[in-house]
Amino acid sequence: MASPISTITPESERAEIAGWVHEVRDLGGLTFCLIRDRTGIVQVTVNRKKAPAPVLEALSRLSRESVVRIGGTVKAIAKAPGGREIVPERFEILSPAESPLPLDVVEKVPAELDTRLDSRFLDLRRPRVAAVFLIRSAVMAAVWEFLAARGFVNITTPKLVAAATEGGTDLFPVAYFEKEAFLNQSPQLYKQIMMAAGFERVFEIGPIFRAEEHNTTKHLNEATSIDVEVSFADDREVMDLLEDLILFVYERVAATCRDPLSWLELQLEVPKKPFPRLAYRDAIGIAARRTGEPLKFGDDFGAVAEKALGEEMGVHYFIVDWPTAIKPYYAMPREDDPELCRAFDLMHPRMELASGSQRIHQHDLLVHQIRSKGLSADSFEFYLRPFRYGMPPHAGWGLGADRLVMTMLDLANIREAVIFPRDRHRLVP
Ligand code: ATP
Ligand code: MG
């Protein structure tokens, strides 16, 4: 068995390693190979006058990024990475890499994102790219831990569905035997049904599909959503939960991801509580003033308005008191002013991160709202039925995992936060 490279110290006597050929340099009678595994890099030094014949034979066939297994003695040497080198007795090529490489792993040549994504497996061999996904893994673990500690039950709902979550558009049709089916837009209806099932606190981390033809740096056609639904809670309570979750995740990443953060040369700043809460009406005013666009009550924020708002706010913030007309039918209208509803968006200065609301739990009001959006209540029967048999008041949100990672790590493009992104033009790899 090979030892992780990071465990080899200048005091080690022997080492048995396996990894990728990072670099090869010939200097006079010496060949220096840098060998890399996921824990680090070690120098392997071959003296061509003294080395055993099979070692020299392997060296003559060696190409960068081939996979090798090497055994030999360890010597302390100040100039080498980690202050040690291996003098090999055995040098085995387990899997050769073709030359030239489609992508320079040592990062001397910067590559376009498309080229990187085409050869993602090579791109991911670079520490600053791998760092994103090590941190993303820590983010997901932190989300799970935070919610599980608060009594949330993890659920998995279907991704093959018969009807839209929010009506008509933006769905990917699927050939499903003799029926019409779609990929789910969000787990919204199912997590609400789980409130009728008496689970009270559920979460799901899973894919959502949006058949939007946009080509932006913050939209994908397949995204990952962190969804939460809570019974006997109102909009304010689930906003507090979301705020606490964001803080917990940032703190956890800052504390446990020092190495990957350093590879990204990132000083992670943990957001501060409480996030400002901006009423929709005020947000419209700010955006109109900063952009010069004639925004009015009932308009949604476009990318330009969103950017202007972010510049004004400068930190994470909530937009609250949305017009009922531009939020989904399941958002609870305010009793004192039904033009407004108990919906909110969580914003990062760069973009929207999450949308949520207190939901309508009264069957007849829900039917009314569905119809007022021009939708047919018939196609929602499976969703409406639980509302007739004891549906508790409830609230929840959906948080984009890819955008959370993208904004946390200051990535320019959401595709950098996803291993194999799916967009209008990319279905492979
Ligand atoms: P936007 O207005 O930015 O397109 P949305 O309001 O359509 O987003 P929601 O339906 O509210 O999105 O989904 C909840 C969250 O899921 C969003 O705040 C976002 O973080 C994430 N999300 C939604 N659609 C996408 C997408 N196409 N790509 C990446 N993340 C998405
Ligand atoms: Mg939204």
C-alpha cells in the first residue's frame, strides 16, 4: 500500500508512494520528478549513473500526468518541497498519460472555462480548482449538520413529475412510457405535502431543472437546491433559520477549510447578523434611483436592478413584503394588505440566493390563488387534497447551493461551482 505523500517527513527512512507525474526536469546527470497525490507533492530524484536499470527504463517512457508507483529511500534535502526527496529503487508506470495534454495541469498556461470543462478531470487535478469542491463538500456537510441538529428530517422527493410546480413554462419534458412527464422544477409541492404528513421539519438537497434558455453566469439548467419546510412557523422564523444557516456554514468553512481557502488565496469573511431587511417598495425606489430605470410596484428586479441594489446594500440582505402578484400562488397574502405577501428573497450583493415564504395552508384560499394566476386547479389535485385533511400553517425556502458556493468563494461563473455543469450548450461530459 502506498503512503499519502504528506505523511513522508525528512526523518522517514523509506517511502512507498503512488500518484501523478506533476513535472519532470533533467539537470545534468540528475532527473527530478515531482510526484503528486491528493495530499501533496514530493520530489523523486534519479541519479542516472547510479539508478537501477528498470528505474531508468521507466524514466525513459515517462510523460507528465502519468500514474506511477515508486518505492525507495528518503533523504532530507532542504531545497525540495517538504524538505525531503525519494531516491527510487522501484519505479513503476501504472497508467501512462498521452502527450500533449489537452490542459496544462501545472497552470502555466491559463485556459478558457470551456476548455477546462471539456477536460474537467484534468482541470480538477489543479489545487485551486479542487479547492472549490472540497469546500463545496464541507458546505453540504455543514448544511446537513445544522438542520439535523434542529430536528429536520431529510427527504428525497421525485424528480420525474406529472405537472409543473408553478405552472406551464420552463419544464423539461421526458418520454415516460405512454404518459407526459417532466423533470421537477423544485420539490415545493412535495415538501408541503410532507407538512400534511406531520413531519413538521423537512429538508431536501437535490437537483432542480429549469428549461430556461438563458445564458448567464448565475443560471444553470440543472442546479442543486437546499430546500426546507417548517410547520407552525411563519415567514420571519424561517428567515431567521436561513440567516443562522448561512452564518453557520461560513463559520464552518472558515474553521475547517484552511488549506483549500489558501489555494484559492481567499480570506473568507463571515457575514454578520442580522441581515438588513429591505421592503420591496424601498428596494424598487433604490433600484430606480441608482439605475435611472422607471421601476414601479409589481415589477421584478432584472439583473441591472439586482446589481444596483447589491451595491447599495453591500452585505447579505432580505427583500420582504413582495407584491402577491409576482410571487407564486402558494405565498401567503398579508391579512392587512393582500396586495402584499409573506414572501422573501435572500440576496447576496451579487445575486439572489434563496426565495421563501409563509405558505397558504387554507384549501379554498389556495384554490383561489391558483386560479387567479390563470392556472387550473384540476392539475394540482394531488397537491390540493392534503389541504383538505389537516394541513398545519407552514413556511419554508429554497436556497441555491451552487450560488451559495459561487458567492462564498467569489467565483466569476456559477459553472465553476459545479463539477459537470449543465447549460444550454453543455450536456457532455
Ligand atoms: P432567478 O430570479 O435568479 O432566476 P428564481 O427566482 O427563478 O431565480 P427560485 O425559483 O426562487 O429561483 O429558486 C430558488 C433558488 O434556487 C434561487 O434563489 C437560486 O439560488 C436557485 N436557482 C433557481 N434557478 C436556478 C438556476 N437556473 N440556476 C442556478 N440556481 C438557480
Ligand atoms: Mg426566486
